[in-house]
Amino acid sequence: MTTAPPATMSESYTPAWAEKITGVSRAHIIRTAREFADNADKITVVR
């Protein structure tokens, strides 16, 4: 299945859009995004 990205950058890459191309449920995407946001101060990025 191929799903085109939003036509313009002003359109959002929504959980619904991602669900169609990944098979990951909207609810799981939203929950994971919230977990990252809630713990942003605890994340370490190493380069």
C-alpha cells in the first residue's frame, strides 16, 4: 500500500495519515508521542 505524503508542508502528518502507511494504530502513535513529550527533559541524545 502506498499513501502519498501531504500535498504541502502546511498539511499535517497526522496520526491518521501515519496509521494508513504503518499499520500502527492512531491511539498507539498518540500515546507514544505523549510519552516522549512528557519525558523530554529526561532524554539524552548522544552523537
